[in-house]
Amino acid sequence: MTDHLFNLHGDVLAAMRRGPKAFSKLAFALSDAEEPADTALGHFQDRIFAAGPGDELTALWHRTLTAWDLTEQADWSAAPARTDARRSDAYDRLGFGADLRKALDHAVPVFKDPGATVISKEFTSWYSRDTAAARAFYWNSYERTLRRKGWSDAAVSSLDEASHAVVERLSDPTRTEAYGARGLVVGYVQSGKTANFTGVTAKAIDAGYRLVIILGGTLNLLRSQTQRRLDMELIGQENILRGADPADTDTLVGVDYQDDEDWPAKFVSHGGRPSTRGSFDIERLTTRDNDYKSLETGIRALEFDKQDRTQPLYIPDNLHHAAARVMVVKKNSLVLAKLIKDLKKIGPILSEIPALIIDDESDQASVNTTDPKKWEDGKVTRKAINGQITQLLSLLPRAQYVGYTATPFANVFVDPGDEEDIFPRDFLISLPRPTGYMGVQDFHDLESGGTAEETHVRGIYHGTTDRLQEALDAFVLTGALKLYRAAHGVPEGPFRHHTMLVHESVRQREHAVLALRINSMWHRSAYTGQEGHARLAALLADDFRRFADDGLPTPTSYDDLKPYVSRARQLINSGGEPVIIVNGDTERDYEQPELDFDRTPNVWKILVGGTKLSRGFTIEGLTVTYYRRTTQQADTLMQMGRWFGFRPNYRDLVRLYIGREEAMGKSKTVDLYEAFEAICRDEETFRAQLTRYATLVDGKPQVTPAQIPPLVSQHLSWLKPAARNKMFNAELVEIRSPGQWVEPTAYPTGAADLRHNAEMWLPALEALSQDISVFVTLSEDDRGNYVRYQAKTAVLSHEQLLGIMSSLAWGRPELFEPHLTYLKDNSDAGCATDDWTLILPQTSGLTSTAADILGSQPLTLVQRQRNARGVFNRISGVSHRQSAERIAGLRPACEDDPFASQFHQPRRGAVLLYPVVDPDLGNPADLVAAGSIDPAKVVLAAAFIPASDPLSKPVPYVRFRAIDSTRGEEPTIGSK
């Protein structure tokens, strides 16, 4: 039966390519005379209210509204993307009333998760939404593929926006003057970066790029994985077959994927050769099994047919009729040398080819790690891969370079002044955390009250007992639970593979010993006997049932699961042994059939290895990890986090057994769980800083990519952001934070330093008023609730506070130095503060303890715990900040908080100061003698907020010294 309403709405929305328009007018113009009721909005409203799952009309509006919600730059709305205001603007233009709006909002909630963050130079606009829509054959095909795979409308629209943001910052492929943009896209580990650069490739070739070179990792397996993904989701059957008849086996000899169980069903079909359907073909210069060896048809492989042979290829009439060439190349010096040698033979046509080079895992092998101090006569010396990439960019003057990585620190430390190198001088884009992604935040409770650690994380030892047997039991049990769920209606696709990772060491000999131990343990585990079943039953009851997802089938008793345990054991034991060792200097171990996630129906194995089980290698179905490997580089450690990724319908089953006290060197131990948390904080700080500076000011960027390096932080002293040979070119000098709290947390622990700091603060303590000020913290929800707190106060001149802060001893002085530099400038361009209200919150009651410090008046002592890194997580109380913000002008004055109003003056900041006692030293009351406390047992810890003028537009920015080869020691100044 024809769905006339759906057809009409499809036609109407198709006419709204540039954004929403008056719906009723278009519907009347496009409707069939015999179906007048379809134009009535009431009919539409009733349909939306009554719609059940799978209703096509609702799905159509879901796609459309979500796309409008997420469009970053909408000509038809001034409201920000992903907001109720943007949706309201769409409804206004559509002419929809309140009831219909309500129905649509219920069916299609506004998607408010953050989008991509972009740091960019100003660029010439050439790739508008209209331009993109006019030539979108491969993007449209890819979009349909993603929807068939089950991607949500929001996920597709987010990818559309993020990939559009990349392509619009590339050079116009039809421009006369050659220009090669350099960019970097930052994702999360195993979070879908391949999908993004596949989308970028689709849009780029639609727009006119005719040679795409994808540097697909350093291993054949990674390269072939990328090739297969592109072939399956973008290039498609017809471009692979190249005219071969799929029904004629003789013509299929030598054609890729004839042994692939997903061919042809899961490979995209374009419905015929694209060149016969108004588009152009893609010619593959590499295949799944064959890396680049040579141009198989000789130089002619890069000879492009031109409509007008007297004009260059980049002229639109020539460009849009020419086939595109795509190759996926391993980052190997021999392979790249062959490619460069062949390209050199081609000659002048190279200068006409709009090319795109996508560098997957761009911080691996691509970065030049030679020491500038060792260069002869100041001439740049390059490592092999870096030198070959710069050669490619030189040979192809119209080539655009876009790096992709989850660990960008090495890339942003590249010398910005080296014009031939891969520093992302034009743009840096940070992708949002995808919906459904399981990352660091899902294993670490970054805020109090979380359950991530309790749910997913286990130590290596339980008392003195190694928990490897428990991890092995968890692997069997989770395999059985997956089979149970598949038998009870849960889609079994995500359960095809089921794996466990054991990563203890980089040494191959230790891998062999460990594999033997696990195999022996497996055969002694008695999974068919009473002892084994008893262990599994206890693990189910004590662990997995406690943390099971209520929305997924989970057996109420072990007896219900027992039949599936038997099947799981059989799958794991297939082939004779449950363990696969993945290591070696060659790639032979990757070629084991049992490790081929593409061609093997079920990989249910325990993988033991080291480096080769880290960067870029996706371990499908990974559910249990046993991890003890140490490293001193944050990017290397993060890339070993193979437990991050998408775990549909089994994320509640994921378990991480991780070392909490692993040996590093001869006398040191480190907590690897803490290390991953520190990396997470480093990463989130980096992303937050990008977000903070991404907002345009007066239509112009605050910072360009060349000013990004100082935004890289380091929370653990032993864990550097990247290897030393990747960190030559950045030194942070200053962080300016108008209207924002600055709270140092790295205080010293030595008695002499603490006593010195107390002496520095003593004049301020002596200046405190004897009278009590009472400050009021109001509820943010405006319900009339409030909290009062008492405080001792003083007003310090800016010179007084600066003198104190400059004289203090610090546990990590380099962390506070950039803030101190900011404080030293109290001009309007600096902290804009003439004096400061000093606030020492006071408490009273049975548990309150006060003491004088070096003869000061009695002050309330507070307790704050240092973490394992020796720094405090937070000093100031959240309830104390509100009044300080009123004093500093960040919040408006309030008659309910009269003392804050009295202290407020223009250009006055606020300081919260706390006499802190570490609980490890004991109860504060026990440390007080004769009303005094030893200053060597007190940390005088402060948080401050500079003055804020609500009428001005203060812009946070950074200033730093970048070791830029074109500037020498000249400091680079951030935008104001």
C-alpha cells in the first residue's frame, strides 16, 4: 500500500536542501490533487503521536531534524547548533504550531552532545553545503551504508559535520594556485577515526580530489584492514570488479575478496559502474593482499582522461569527469621509496593532480625524531618515513595532508617553522567522544560517587594471590553470558568474536613462558568438572550478576547458564589450544588463521603479546584484559589500552585486571591504573583547552594550530606526554584565565618548605580582621535554599599577593609558573586586578579544630588528602566559591549575600585560603599544642579568581615560547 503522506513529506523535505522553509506552502505545491488531506498538519501530527517503532515518516523527520540541529553553520539560524533555540528556529521557519512541535520533540529529542572542536587558521570558503550536495555520489553511498550498519541519525549527522569541517579546510581542488593544507584530526583510542577519514575521503573525491594516498599504519595487517574497510564501505563492488561479471567464475580470477565470507553481501553496491550513473569510477592502486609494489599498468595508471587536453586537470570540466585513484600504503621505507620513484617518472601532470594524503596513526613513524642540536650546519636531518612523506608532499604540490591519531602530542610538538614538515599549520580538529564508546572515563571515577572502577576494574592480586585464574574464569563466563544473551533475543553480531588480552611484557621469551602458563592453567581449570563450575558459579553471583545491565538478559542462576559454559569452552578450545602468541620481528604471527577477524567465523582466543597488540590493532570482541606492561610515555601507554572501544550489548561484562604496583626500574613501582587516569586527565585538559579557545572572537580565531603545544599537560612526573625525541619544540610560559579559578594543587611536603610558606603568608594572616564575615551560598536552582559560612577576611593589595605567591615553594613549580606570569601583569590585558579579598572560611562545632600559625589569631584547620601523586585533587570548597565570585564580579551582587556585596569593587579579585592538614599526619586536634600548630605540618593552600568585568569581553589565551626554527628564541604570543 502506498504511503502517500510519507512520499509527500519526502518530496517536501527534499526541496529544503538549504534549510527549513514554510512547510504548508511547499506541501500544497507538491501534493497530488487526489490526496489533499496529506497537506494538513493535523494529519501529520496524528501520525507522529500514533507512530510505533519503525515508522518511516518518523524516521524521515528524525534524520532531517537531527541534521538541522547539528549543522554548525546554518544560514537560516543564528542560534548555536545542538540547542533548543536552533530547533525552535527550524519550527518557526516550517510554520509548525505548539502541539506539532511537542509531538516532534517527543519523537525526536534535540541531540545536545558536543560536536567536533576546531582550531584553525582563517581559510577561503569554497566547500559550502550547496557545493557538497551538488556532488555527493560517494558520500551519499557511504551515508546509506552507515545507516544500514545501524548508525543512528545523530551519529551520521555528527560524522557529516566533522568530515565537512575537514574538507572545507582543504584547498579548493579547482583553484589555479597550488596550496597544500596541513591538518590533524584527534579522536579517541579505537573510537571510529577510520569512519571519519572514510567520510573525508568520500567527500574529497566527490569534490574533485583525484589521488588519495592513505598511509595505513606500519604493519601489513593494519594496512589490509584499512583497505578492506574502504573497499567494503566506500569503493564498492563495481569498482573492485572493474567490469568483471560476478556470475562468470573465469572473469573473477585474481579479483579481491572471492574468499571473504562477507563478499559480496556486505560490500556496498552502487547499482552499476559509477561512471555509468552520472559519477566517476575509483581505480584501486593497492588491494587487500597487495601493498603498493609499482604502478601495475605503468605510468598510465596516473594518466587522467581530460575533456579538454589543452587545459590542466584541475579545471572543473576535466576534473569532474576523471576517475579517482586510491591507494592504501604501509608506512614502510621500502614501500614508500617505490611509490616516490614511480611518481618521479610521471612528470608535469603531478603538479595538476589534487591529491589527499591521509596519515593514520600520524604520531607513529611519521614524526621527525632527530635532535636539532645534532643537525649539521643547521640543515634539517629527517628520519626515513618523515623524509619520504615530505618528499611526497613536495612531488605533489596540490597534496593536502591530514593526520589522524588518538595521541596527538607528538604531532603538535613538530617544529611549526619547518614548512616542509607535517605540523598541522592549517587546522586541528578534536572529534567528540562517540555515543556508545567505552573509554577511559568508563573505567575511572574522575568524580566522586562513580561506580566505574567497582564495575569494571580488578587488581592483579587478591591479597597475595595472583588473579590470572580468575581472569581466565571471567573470560569463560563472559563467553557463556554472550551465548546466553544471543539465545534470548539479543543480536549476535557483536558476539561473533570473543577475546581476552594478556599483556605483561615486551619480551618475546616472556610471552612464550606466559602462554605456556596459561595453557597449563586452562587444562587444569576443570571447566567440565564440579570444581570449575563452582568457581564460575561464585564469580557469576559475586561479580557479574551484581553489575549486569538490567536491560539485557542475565541468568538468575548458574544452572541456567551451564549449557552455554560448555559451548563457550568448546569455542575457546577450538584448534587444540586457547592461546595465540602475537609478537615477532616479522608479521607471520598476524597471518595465523585463528587471528583473522575478517575471514574466520569465530575468533574465541586468549591473545598474549606486547607491542604488536597495541597501536592500531583492533582486538575484536575484547572482553577481559590482564595488563601489567609499564612504559614512561603517555601516548604509548594510551595506545596499549585495547580495552577501549565499542562493546554493544556486553559493556557490562568487560573486566580489566590491571597492575597497581608494577616494577619500573630497579627500585620503583608504579600504579598502572593511576597512570591511565593521569593520561585521561592530560587528554581531557588538552581537549578542554581546545574547546575553550575554539570560539571565534570578532569572527576570527583566538589561536592557530601553531599555538597549541603548551596546551599539553602532564599529571605524573614519570609519565611524559611523548618520547623525549618528540618533544623538542615547546615551552609553556603563561596561561591567562580571566574570570576563571586558578587552584594550584602541587604543594611541597618538606618541613622546611612548609615552614617557609607559612612565613610568607604570615603578614596576610596578621592582616585578617578579628570580626567575622558571614557569606551566603544560594542554590543554583533558585528554590530559595541557601548555606551560610563564616570567614575571616582581609584586603590585600595586588603587590602584596604577588609578593607572597612569587615567594612560595612549590612541589611542581613549573605547573604554577605560567599562572604566576599571568598574575604579574595586572593591566587590562592581564589579570586586571588591583587588590584581592582574602577569605579564610571558619567552622565551629564539636569536630572543628582551630589553631594559631606562627602567632596568628586562631584559624580553622581543614583536612585535604593528597593523592598517590602527592598532589591535592581540590583545595577550595565548592560552597565557598559563590561569594568569592560575587566579590570578583563574575556573578552579580545579591542582597542575600551582603558581605560579598560590601567587599565587591571594580578590579578586585578574591582568594580562598585554607590551612590544610594532610590526614596522613593524624587528626588536626592531636597536632595542636597550647593552641598552636607546627607550621611544618600545615599547607597554606590557596585558590584565586581575578577580577571580572561583566561589561568587558575577557578572552582566555595562552602565551608561550615555542621553539620555532624561523623565530629563534622569539616568544609566540597568543591572540588577545
